[in-house]
Amino acid sequence: MFTLLLSGWSGIGLYRVYHLLRKKRLLFDDHFTLVICMSITMLASFLFSMYTILLFPDLYAASLLLGIWIGWKFGALLRTPAQLTGLYNGAMGGAMGTMFGAVLQNPALCRIPVESAAAVDLYSIPFVAACFYSCVLLSIRHSLRL
């Protein structure tokens, strides 16, 4: 339930930044669009892929496709050089989020001892990741105001 709330909170933030970028997309140069595309697609696809694996543990392919879709949406919204960057960063973030979510559920995949795995709460790392994600979204929104 907590992961679902974090996913909704992060999804609302991503929706707001997407529509803000959509309104102001003609005001940017290529360098600025690549930086925005790289930062938002990598982090958003990582976070949502991790949430997908935590909510639905058997959907590995859907988690990776979600990351690619996020990268494609942001890459297509911005200019042509950002499309490839968005796809690449979306795929990489989706793959990393899938692997990280699987390790959070079963730390034995990385040969982490059971004693060490019990010290890490399953919900503390996604919460910290959502807070970091919110800080990145706020900094992107602030950079668009300037």
C-alpha cells in the first residue's frame, strides 16, 4: 500500500513536469533539452520500474517497457537529439530499477547475508528514492522558471 502511495505521488509530479515541458518546449536550446531529458528519464524510469517490481514481482518485461516508454515520451516531447537520449536513458533506468526492485525483495540474489538484509527496511529505500526524485523534479521546475 505504501509503495502504491509513493508511486502515485511520483506519478503526479512526473505528470506536472511533463505538461510544463510540453508548454515551454520551444524555449530551450539543444544542450538544455538533453540535460533535462537525461535527468528526468533516467530517474523516472528507475523509480517507476522499481515500484512496478515491488508491486508486481513477476512483471520484469513490463517494468523494462515502462522505462522505455517514459524515455520515449520525454524524448519525443523535446527535440530530435533528445529522442535517442530519452530511449537510451529510459531503457537503462528501467533495467536498473528492475534489478534494484528484485534485490530489495530478495537480497540473496546479490549474496547479501540474511543478517544484513534484515537491517534494511523494504520501504525505507523507496521512500528515500521518492524524496530524491521530488527534489529533482523541483529543481527542474525551478530551472524552467528562470
